[in-house]
Amino acid sequence: MGVMAQIPFTISLSSLNLPIVMLQKFKEALLPRLSQYLPRLSIACYIALLIAMGISSLNITPTSMFVVSLVMFVTCWVSASHLLGFKVSSLFVLLSLIIGFVVEILGTRYGWFFGEYYFTDVLQPQIFSIPIVIPMMWFNLVYIGYVLANLIIVRNPLDPTPGFLNHVIMSFLVAMVVTAYDLAADPYMVYVVKAWIMIKTDGWWFGETIQGFFGWLFVSFIIVFPMRIFIQSKKIKTPQSFSKWHALIPVYIYGNWMVFQMLYGYPMETRTISAFAMGIPLLIALISLKHWKWNA
């Protein structure tokens, strides 16, 4: 009688474990197969991004900007998965999204990091008045800055150099590369797109607050610094299938941004500024990439 009473309970536990076991087997079967397609998938995503950017340039609208940002997010995630592995890249994405969303909430509510500002209803959709493309762009920017900084210093998309001081210096370089993009992007988004409005400005940078650039440096740093430590602790090596063509994807995206700002930047002075601020790290990364001894 006691044995009979335990049977339904045993069956219930097995039924609860079954979905977990199936999910584990699905991951074991899917991830290795997915990694086989990542080299071609990353190239395909970048081509899709070029097409989306080309179409958007014909008629720049909030909708077209959202589509480009979304395709860019997928492209960067696929590229990061190819370079770092899906689990590590997913952690990179999650950390960027969480930090990016939190800092924008604190920024719009309390004026932290970037000064006092608020988002308009131009960029949609939004969560708690924060456009979802903004945290996505934080990942795009920091991942691309991570690859560029590694290429500039160690001539490799990955930096295996250990040491706390190295991580601090390299993370600051990433933050500088990211902020160089913002020098022209921020005025354009404020005055042309009108995606957000600065409540209080000090006039140091085309009517905007200089605090915002310190905020960009800080936020980029706190995203990439723990990721650099984690990546180095895992002793991740550049995959054999990750060729120079794949390393060029984040470099080219950064170059695409520079060209866009040189063509459409506002005020006009930002067009020249972006050519030098973004062009210098871009050129060094391209030269370093030429000397990278890749495996494929």
C-alpha cells in the first residue's frame, strides 16, 4: 500500500525532470551545429546590415533607424558568438542590456551620468520611457570597441594578456573608442532626430553638456571591464574559423558609422571631427589587422 502511494509521486518528479533533460539535450545538439554556421551567418548578417543601411540612407526615419539598429544588434551578437562562443557572447549581451537600461533610467530620472535629459516619443518601442534600441546600441558599441581596442594594441581580436592594470587600461581604451563615436552622434540625435532633449546644457559641445561624454566613458568602462576579466579567465582563443574577414565586420561597422557622420553629421563641424576622432582608431585597427596571423 505504501509502495503504491509513492508511484504517482515518483512519476510526477520524472515528468518535471523531463523538460529539463530535453532542453539540455537540445542545447548539446544545437550549439555545436550552430557554431558550424556562424562563419557564414556572420557574413550574411553583415550583408543584410549593409542593405538595411543603404535603404535607410535614402529616407532616414525613426522606423528605418530602428530596423538598422535591430539588424546591427543581431549582427554584433552573431559576430561575438563566433569570436567568444555563444554563452560568453550572451553574457556580454545581457550585461550590456541591463547596465544600458539601468543607466538610462537613472539618467532620465535623476540626471546621473549624462546630465538632465528625457527621451521623446520618436524612437519606439519604449519600456519605462526608454527606447529599447538604446540598450541594444550599448552592446553594439562596446563589443565593437572591444574588438577595435584589441586590434590596436595586440593585433588580435582577442587580448590574452592577464593583469588587472592591463584590463583597466584596455577598458579605458574601449571607452575612448566608443566615446569618439558619440562626439558626432549625440548632436545629430538631439538636433536632427530629436530622439532626446537635454534639459540643462553648459554649451561646451554644440549646446550640450560635457558631462555626457564623461558618462559615455564611465558606462562603456563598467560594461567592458568585467567582461574582459571574465573572457581572460576563460582563456578563450580565437577560433580557427574566425578569419580576417570576420574580424573586419566590427571594424567595418565602425567605419560605416564614421562615413554616415561625415555625410550627415550636424552641426557641420561634427563631420570633420568624426573623420579624425573615429578615423584614427579605425585606421590603426585596419593596419594592425593586416599584421594579425590568423588561423583561417
